[in-house]
Amino acid sequence: MLRDVVSGGEPVAAGLSWPDSLAEIGRTLRQMLLGYRDGANLFSGTYLTDQTLLTAMEFPLRKLTDAGFSVRDAIRGYFTVYSYTIGFTIEEQAVFPRPGERRPQYDLAKRAERIDPDEFPLTAAAGEEIFAGYDERFEHGLQLIIAGLEHSLHRH
């Protein structure tokens, strides 16, 4: 899966600033994973042996260190985006194994029937936010991570 993304020659988001580049890497990884049924589950924990795949790690680490991050902080920042993307996509694919194909157990109306809104008002209201709007939610989380990285860079 990853080889198809990185084999095009130039790294994803090569001409962008480090925040935009890191965001684009997250988006591209998510789209790659969504292209396969249970793609995130299949991909997580994969032991990569293909040398061409090292570009997928070297490029963002270089982008971050060139921006002023220490090697340690660059690694942690990159892997935070990487892990967030995989984890988010695993959860997304639990609900939608394929785009537009919602698993029946995640039907919002049935969920609403199971939860007493008087006893659990916030949990009852959370259904639409938890089990819909994945594109917007992914982007929001990604921007939170990048904003945190920017903040940590300017603290030093």
C-alpha cells in the first residue's frame, strides 16, 4: 500500500511548509488506508523492509529538523501524526468498512434508542459527532496536533 504512495518519485507535499507538509502526509496516509477494506488494521504494526519506503519517514523528519525541531521532537511529532492517522482510520473503518457502507450496528437511530437521554444527555448527543463527519473530524484533530507542535517549537 505505502509503496504505491511513495514510489512516485518526489515525496508527498515536498514544496510545502512543514505544517502543511505534515498535514498533507496525514491526509495522504488516511486516503491510502481508506482505499482498502480494513486498510488501517492491515497496515498498523506492519514491519517495513522495502528500502524505498524509507523516504516516507526521512522526508518528514528532514522537514521538521530543518524547521528547527530536534531529532527527538521531529520523530515524536511525525509519529504522533502517523499514529493519530492510523488510529483514527481504524475507528472510521470499524463504522464504514468501505466509504458509504455503514455497518448496521452503528446506525445512529438505533443508537439513539438504546441511550436514555435523561440519564446520559451528553452521550446521547454525541452520536452524530462520534459516528459521522469523519473528514471534518480528522482534519480538526490533525490541526490540533500541528498547532501543538508549532507551540512546542516556539517555546524553545
